[in-house]
Amino acid sequence: MKVFLLIERHSIRWWGEKGEKPEVKGKGILCAVLAESVDKVPEITGGEYEAIPFDEGQRPVIRLDRKLFTPHSEKIVKYEKGFLHLFIGEEDPGTYLFIVEVPLLQPSQVTA
């Protein structure tokens, strides 16, 4: 099993020579998901999986269409599945979440 973070689209950028290191700003991590591979994450959280060009690379995302959201208030709709709780404006066509794989344990946490 691997750990994948679902990150709100405005809260991440990739840096480094090839843009391989993710940097998350603020409280952009929405939830962590245990899955066998990145393409299994949408089975747990819903939405459609694809890769999009972003910060000089192809980044895995989950696209959530507006039809997956339900009314929450006068101008807000919500999406809830498992640990994922997401809100968007009623007029928004949908949104996407970046998927970032992280190690379950850091090397410094592993002892012989």
C-alpha cells in the first residue's frame, strides 16, 4: 500500500530542476488515501483520474464534475466521500485535486 495526498488545486506548486518536488501552501491537503497505486485513488474518493500538464510536468489529478456535488447552501455545493469533504460555488462546473504520493515512513523513522 502507498499513501497519496489529495491537494486542493490552488495550494500546490512543483519546484526543483525538473519540477519534481511538491510544495503545499497553507491548508491545501484535503485528505490522505491508502491505495495500491495512483490510479486506484479515484475508486476510493470518486471522480475521474487523468494527468494534466502543470509546472512543466504531467501531474496526476482527480477531476470532480459539478454533477457529483449536492446542494449545501444557497450558493455552495458539496462533495463528500470518505475523508474527503469539498465545497465549490454553485456555478462552478467542477474542480480537480492533485494527487501526490508520499512515503509512509521517512527513512529517519525506520530503525533496525
